[in-house]
Amino acid sequence: AQSSVTIFGVVDASISSYSNKAEDRKYPTVANPNYFNVGTVTTSRTGLGNSGYNASRLGFRGTEDLGGGMAASFWLEAGLGNDQGTAGKSGLAFNRRSTVSLSGPFGEVRLGRDYTPTYWNDTVFDPFGTSGVGTSLIYSANNGYKGNTNYDRASNSVGYFLPPNLGGFYGQVMYSFHEQVKYTPGNATPDELNNSRTGRYVGGRFGYATGSLDVAASIGSSTVGDNFHDGLTSKVNTWNLGASYDFGPVKLFGEYSQAKNRVSDSITDPLMGFRSPNEPSVKGWLVGATVPVGAGLVRVSYSSVKYDLDEATTLANPGAAFDPIFNPYVSNPDPKANKFAIGYVHNLSKRTALYATVARVSNKDGAGLSVNGDLGFAQSYRPTFSTAQAAALTPKTSTGYDIGIRHTF
Amino acid sequence: AQSSVTIFGVVDASISSYSNKAEDRKYPTVANPNYFNVGTVTTSRTGLGNSGYNASRLGFRGTEDLGGGMAASFWLEAGLGNDQGTAGKSGLAFNRRSTVSLSGPFGEVRLGRDYTPTYWNDTVFDPFGTSGVGTSLIYSANNGYKGNTNYDRASNSVGYFLPPNLGGFYGQVMYSFHEQVKYTPGNATPDELNNSRTGRYVGGRFGYATGSLDVAASIGSSTVGDNFHDGLTSKVNTWNLGASYDFGPVKLFGEYSQAKNRVSDSITDPLMGFRSPNEPSVKGWLVGATVPVGAGLVRVSYSSVKYDLDEATTLANPGAAFDPIFNPYVSNPDPKANKFAIGYVHNLSKRTALYATVARVSNKDGAGLSVNGDLGFAQSYRPTFSTAQAAALTPKTSTGYDIGIRHTF
Amino acid sequence: AQSSVTIFGVVDASISSYSNKAEDRKYPTVANPNYFNVGTVTTSRTGLGNSGYNASRLGFRGTEDLGGGMAASFWLEAGLGNDQGTAGKSGLAFNRRSTVSLSGPFGEVRLGRDYTPTYWNDTVFDPFGTSGVGTSLIYSANNGYKGNTNYDRASNSVGYFLPPNLGGFYGQVMYSFHEQVKYTPGNATPDELNNSRTGRYVGGRFGYATGSLDVAASIGSSTVGDNFHDGLTSKVNTWNLGASYDFGPVKLFGEYSQAKNRVSDSITDPLMGFRSPNEPSVKGWLVGATVPVGAGLVRVSYSSVKYDLDEATTLANPGAAFDPIFNPYVSNPDPKANKFAIGYVHNLSKRTALYATVARVSNKDGAGLSVNGDLGFAQSYRPTFSTAQAAALTPKTSTGYDIGIRHTF
């Protein structure tokens, strides 16, 4: 049996440091005349990290030739927290990918947990591959946006991939079951949030790759909240378009991404009677380049995101309503953030590389993204302000670096 | 070192759907004249499941020849939740089997976590191998019966297996340590439930297999609760008998199983002074068949279980006493359930198969078994009624299907 | 990829029994004239254990030759609870070691979770290798001493090892990041315990091994508690010296170890004005021997530890102050414990062995060590007294045995 199994993996460790600066923009008021402005506060953290260049992982995979151009395959891939000896948060789990497939001239049908089509463009067209401090802000802003747990991967999915022989065209579609209980008759449904359809993902990606060019578009919808009795359904609808072109001495990357949170509820303004617009969104773009230098590779990217906060009646912020009668002048400006990242990878072999990356995020108008974005590892690693400080402080800049080694097997 | 290790496994994924129907059999009474009967409620769930044909798993095993007919072996086998990328509930754990063995002409001594002898008959003589919606009701009713956590497997066990050269006779015995603390003197023992002996299992299985015939009987006892100071010990005592005969065009299966919950306590009826009978039980039987059809296999089974509810003074239901003085007429009828399952497996190769199974359970007199029984995966998958509804509703039928692919490596 | 990965492991299972005896040394007083002395209480536990001879584990490792004497390596090693089918407490996690290395003529740089330098002497110079009931008391007393979680291993570490060609001299240093958040300005730091530096480890080990002799010394410091605003830092500072000499028919072992808990705080006695000494410590020594007997090995050791309880103002016992005014006569004697262990290992092959070990610990003056020390497995296995009894009873002796099999792969 062993001959049919390939063990593979990545162990990537880095000395990393993140630093976040925030400032107090509050001032004494009539209600609180003694308010003391605490000024600027910087939090920083230095330690051993993982996945600075490529995500650390351990996997088992294999393919069986069934004859007639058909094959059956499996792929079990687990994340590793190799800096601390943990394997994921609760022991080795094949949370990165766990699939069984049947492929043939018709393409491939794949069942299990897998990457979403909409995520592929975000990682493929990011010179930093959404790993480490250089990760694109598109990733940072979209990961978990409006409670979306199916941003990069989805469980319980059925996927279909076009066969590879279509003259450079490629594509995939994916449907992920929500696995919520359905009640018949419907009024027997418990009156709770997320009791139906939450967790469903549907999406697709189509592209063209030939020679130096790779271009792909994707579209997807993730159901992030619903309630049967309210008739409420909250979705994050995403589309993006990315491309790369390899000129030889330099390879260019670009991407545009947009995610809208559509809430199809029946809430209307009690005074004005109009229906809320219900379309907060986040839009982002990235340009980047990689430049081969001998056995090394220079990587650079600039990414930018802008939030549209129109959160009047969204699920996650029911109380943050725009109030045209009593508070018509309070209109929060749209938060924005920019990020610049540059790094160098030195390949000791095909399997082993040393790398260094530095990055800086500038937040405006209330945006609070940090260099390490919202990566699972980074979330717990990111310096956090105490509750009282967090309430008083407005995020400004975030800087960080990774210096590490990546070994694949 | 690698040459001594075999990696093996199963990745089995299916599109599965389960549906449970229940009805409200309550009516307005003098105390509650406005009671509104909610009628029939159906709950259903559709999604991607695992282990519909064979249990998904990943394992490592190996054998070392020690010479003189002796060998040392190890076997580490973990369950997989490959539909969601989890590996068991809390990361990859060798919960299916983790043993080290020494074998020779005398047989095999095996230490660790392993299947119980009493479980073997339930799975070997079930045409569906206790996997998926076709799983025998004997499994569904016995798994966890009266809090028995050692139904299918037991930790901390010492097992002995007869050698394979006994002319078709085979057999095994197993003892599983309870690993509770013993206090000396005994009256220093804390007055708590399950402080001694709970968790112990002892059992054996003996059979005869030759040519087309396979027949085996097993007997076992699992200690499910006790209290030193009360002198109370609650056990689930099981015996079963199964057989299969392969006629070539068809292979027939049959099994009878009985589990009694014996509680050796000293509780007597305060009025009548007699000792409670204390022997609730569950009895079940199964008949089934498999029919090879070219590269495929048709599988069919019919199973039935009946509970004896005599729960007067059992540990789990101390208050559910039969009361011969004040409530002599309330005697719940014995719950019963029947199940019919049929399926087809199409082998694409020895390692890869497509399969489909449908099944239906009919519950009577309060039984509440569902198609997917009490499988770990199925438990969380099974539609559940809300608390209020669950109290009002009586389970009726349960139906379900699995359509999937199983790939072994 | 597979060819670059070696799977390795140990499955070690034993029938083990531990027994702890304690006695009530309290008596009736004026305040409690009816006190009933409960005498001697023995708690014992028998079951299937793991890691009695060598720690059960499953690992993946590999090395890539980079040319020029350089190599890259990875090592992922998880502990196994094979008696219960668990893999560590929460599924398979590479908690024993998870590292990536770059090595060359300069030595080796290793990143990740690894053994601490100070632990190596404790295990290398213990004839029982700090596994099973024979484990040295130095291990039992130091593991977790004063809350030290970096006793045997440290996460987030950077290690350096001398190259192997130094004429018998060997050595390593290790630094482990604390990964706490740093606040600028400092007075923005939350006023909480362990908010900075806790978790840091720094240490080194240097030795000489040639022919029959092996001798090594190590020194290390582990930060176990601190508070920015109090200016408090609590460290466990350890040094030890061990040696072994192989005479052929017998190999002798010896070690001395000392761990001091230094607390650099500013607490002074409110009455006397002097600064507290703040140096509780634990000192221990071991002598042992192994004697080859045909295919077997006899192992024997005697170890002893003594605590200095000077806990006036330590972090963990702020209230246990020596009070020179009101209670000058209460001076707890220093707890002491001795342990004798003897065992036999019978090798069936290089990979498979049967073994048996017995051990006895004698506690004096309040020491409460048990035969199984504080091994992860053993902690939950050790008989525990109920809360009330634990408060009343003084530990005396602890005895135990392991009879098992170890299989490596």
C-alpha cells in the first residue's frame, strides 16, 4: 500500500517582528472635561514564526490509474505550527485540503475540503503568495470579511475542474453544502440566527494561461448569516480579476477585487420608510513584480483597499445605522489602507531557500489592517491593545519583517 | 526505518441526505385545554459525508520478523473527517486502533486500544459493515447503550488471539483496565459515581471459518457505572451470534444480539420491600445478503431491535420507577424499530469504488433510531428537533441515502 | 518527494501499577478537640501505560544535501498515548520536536521547538532515560518547578550546535523567544502578571565524549513570571553536571543538578525593612549503573533531591512569608526525597525489547514526589487524594512497576 502514498510538506520558520502604531484622537469634552489624551502607543512583538515564505504543512497524497484515462486520487494536507510544535490549533488536522477525486477526459470531480475558486486569484497573482508579512491587503481585508468563514477554503464541497487540454483555458466551479437542518413545515424552524443556509458557498473561476501570460476571473457567493423567520439572508458576493505576465527579466502581477455584503432582509427605516441600501463593500487592487537575480528572486508589491461602510442594516452591525433625522451629519469616511512590501528569496536548492521580507501598512479613516493581515497564525501574533486602549486609539501604521528558511520535502 | 512502515488509509466521501419524521401525539387535557397539536414535523439534512461505504482513516503499521516464528507489530490507525478536513474531533488521533503486538506459535498478545470481541460480530455479519445509512440497527441500538463507551472499541486493553492454524477455529479474549484509583482503607474512597471499576471491559469471541461458512459467538461485559459506598455496579452484558454463508451467486448473513443492563445495587422499593428486577435490555436480529453483479455488489439487509424498558432502578433513570401502588397502569410498551437497507457498490478497481445506499427505519412505541444510527459522524449530522419540539414529538420514520466514492491506499 | 522523508517511531506499552502512601499527622487541638486522625491511606492504580522504556512517538524527518558540506533538515516528532489511542492530549501534535535546520562546517542552526540544553544532562545521564517508573528524581523535581514550562523543551527557539569534528568536544546554545507584546511607551503596558518576558529561555551545554567517557555541564535560565509595573521578574536558573563512564561489564552514571528561583522584585519586609532572600531552590544528585547481561541490560539508579523552601516573597507563594516577629519559630524543614529504581531490559532484536522496572520513593518533611514523577502521562495516572484528604495527609512512600514491550520503527 505504501507505494501509492506520497508524503510531502513544507517546514518554514522565520524570525519575525511586527509593530503596530496607533494614536489617541479623542479630546476633552463638556461631558468629560478631564480627558487625558494618551498620545501615540506602539505595540510590537518579536519571535519565531512559521510560513513566512510558504505555508508550513504535512500531507499525504496519491493517485491510482484506473485505465482509460481515468484516475482516482486523494489529498490530505495539514497545516503546521512548527515554531511551537503544534499542528494546527488542536493537533494535526487536514484543514488545508482533504479531498478524494475522480478524473478523466471529462475533467475532475473533487469532494471534500478545498480552496475556493475566488481565493485562487488572490494568492496566485500576489507576488508574496499570501504568505508572511508581504501578504496582499486584498487577502487581509477579505479574510473573514463580514464573518465569511469560506473565504479561502470551504468544507463539504463538490468541485469540478475542466480537463487540462483546452488550449490554455482552465476553469473550475465549486459548491459547498451548508449542512443546516431543514424543517418541514417551515414554521417549525427555530427562530435563531444562522439556522439555514449559513455556510453555503458557490463560485467559479475561469482563466487562460499560455507561455508568459496568465489571466483569470472568478466570482463567488458565501452565505454568512440568515434567519428563516425574518426571511433574512446575508451574503458576501465576491468577484475578482487577476493577471500576470512574465517578461523574463521581470514578471508583473495585477489584481482587482470587490466583495459586497448583500443583506436581503425586510428591515425598513421606521421613520422614513425607505429600504436600507445594504451594500457595504470592500474593494482592493494590487500591482507587483518579481525579478530573478541569479539564484534569488526579488519580490515587490503595492496593494490598496477601501471599505464602503454603508452598514445601516447589516447583520453584523444592526445598531450602526445612518440616521437621517437625528444625526444626519455623522457620516464616517470610508476607511482606506495601503501596503508596500519588498523581499528577497535566496534559493539554496530547489527545496531549500532563505528569505527576508519587510512590509508597511498605512491605515486611514479607521482602517485597522496590520502587516500580517488576518492569517490564522498572525492573528494571535499581532500585538493587541488592551481593551481600554483599543477603544481610545485609532490604528495608524503597521510594519514588520520576516527573516527565515523554507524547506520542502 | 521507513522500509518498516506501511502507510494505509481510506478516503470515502458521499453526498448524503437524512430525513427524520416525528409526530405530536399529545392532545388537550383538563389541565391544558388549549393544547395545540403541531402535527407532523420532518427534519432533513443534506451534505457531504464521509465513511458511507468504508470508514475513512489514515494509518501507520509495520511488522518485524523476530525469527523462530515470532514477530513484533504495531498498528496506529486514525479516523478521518475528510468532508470537513478534520481528523477526528480534535485532530488526528489513533482512536480507531493503536496497538503493539508480540506474536508467535502461541498466538498473539496485543496491547493498546482495539476493537472489542463483542463488536466484531456486529460488523462482520452486517452486509453494510456498520458503515453509512445501511448500518444494522443492532449497531445503532447498542452503541452507547446505557452509557457504554466500550461498545466498539476499548482503550487500555490486553488482548490475546489464537494462532491462525487451528483448522478454521479462531478466537480472542480481551481485558480492558478501568484505570480507576483504588483506596485503602476502602472507606477513604470518595463518595462519587464511577470512582471504581467504571470503564472495565472483559469479553471473548470464538468462531469457525472454512470455505464458505463463517460462524462466531461472542460474550462480553462492560462496566458502565459504579459507586463504592453504595456497593452499586452497573454493567452492560452482551452476547451475540452471527453467521454468513457464501453460496457463490449470493452470500447470506444473519445475527442475533442481546445486551442486558445488570445493576447490582441494594435499592429496594420503600413500600413493597422487594428488590427491583433491574434488567432492561435490548435485543436485535439481522438478516442480509450480498449478490455479486459483474464488477459490482448488491447489498441488502433487514434488521430489527426491541427494547425491554424495565428501568425501575437503573443508574441512568433513577426516577423512572415502575410504581405498583400509585401508578400501576402506566406501563410503557416496549419500543421497537425495524430497518431495511439496500445498496449497490461498483468497483472501478480493487482500491476505488462508487456506491449508493438507501435505507428506512420505522420506529414504534417511542423508539427513536435514525438511519445513520449513532455513528460519530452521523450524530452531529442527524437532524435534531428543537428542545420544545423534541419533548412534544414522537419519532416515526427515518430515511436516508449515501451516494459516494471510496478510495483506499 | 517521498524518498526524502523517513517515518520513524516508538510504540511502547506496559502493564503498570503505582501506589502512594500518605499519613495523617494532625491531632486534636483546643480549637478542634474532636479531630479524628484518619491514619494511613494508600491510593493505587493499575492499568495499561505507555512510554515505560522509551517515549512512544511518531515522527517524520529528512535531510537534503545542499553540497559544499551544507545540508537542510527537518524533524517533526509527536508523542503518542498509544494505550488509549490518543496522540498527545489533543490529537497528533509535533510537541516532542519540530525543527528546521541548516548545517555545515560551521555547525548547525536549528529553529522551532526542541529540547533545552539543561534537560539533556538529566536524561542522558539517567540510566532510565527519564522514562517510566525508574525516572530520576532530578527530573521529577525540576519538571514544572515554580511553573517552569520550558524545563525539558522550549518552543519558538533558535539553537546553535557545534560541528561534530572538534575532537570530542560538543556543545549547543539555545534562545527561546518569549513572544510577549512590548508596549511603547512602557506605561501603556497592562498591569498584569506575565505580560512581558515570561516564557523566555536561554541556555547552553558543553561536553566532552570520547571512547568510554562522556561528561557535560549545562546552564540555563527560564523566565517563569513577571510584571512590567512591579518591575518583577521570576526566573528558574539551573545548572547541572553529568558524566558516564563505560567500563565494559558495567557503565556508571552520575549527575548533580541545582535550580534556583530568583525573583528580582522590590518587595521588602514592612517591619524589618530588609530585602527578602528570594532564593528557594531544589538540588539533586543521581548515581546509577547499567550492566549488560547477554541480550539484556540491568539498570539501577539512586537519586535524591532536597528543596530549600525559602519562599518568603516568591511569585508563586506571596503569602507564605517567614515572619520574624509574630511567628519566628515556624520554620518548615526542607523537604527531601530519595528514590531507588532497578530494572531489566531484554532485547528480542535491535528494535523490539521486553522490560520490567520497579522503583520506590521515600518522601520526608513534606516532599510529595511519586515514582512516576511528573511525566505527562504519569500526572493523570498518579493516584490523587480527595481534596479533604489531600489537605490532611502527608505523603510518605511511593512504589510502582512497569512490565512492557517497546517496539521501534
